[in-house]
Amino acid sequence: MNINAIYCKLCNEILHSKSVHDWVGCKGKHFYTDGGNDYQRIGFDEKVLKDLFIVKLVPFSEEEK
């Protein structure tokens, strides 16, 4: 199972979209993610692009490849 999540360094928040159309944004409106496990859509304030961190966790079986 992959996790659709990003981290906003400015707000110190992990934004985790859990399902399709589950739009999740940080308090400061710097970043958002959407799509759950079906797709990942990320939006951000271009001024803080350098602070975007994408977190992707993969199952153990995929890590062993």
C-alpha cells in the first residue's frame, strides 16, 4: 500500500490524502494533496516550492526488489 502524503515544513504538518477527492491542505495554505491511493495531485504556493517534501512509503515486498 502506498501512502499519498506530503510534509509542509512551514506549518510542520503532514498532509495525508486517504481517498479519491480527499483534498487536504496545510493551515498556512502553502501545500495540498489529493487522490488517496488512486493518484497523487499536489499543489503548492510557488514561493515556497523549495520546502516541498514528497513522502512515498512502499510495501516491504517492493523494497526488496
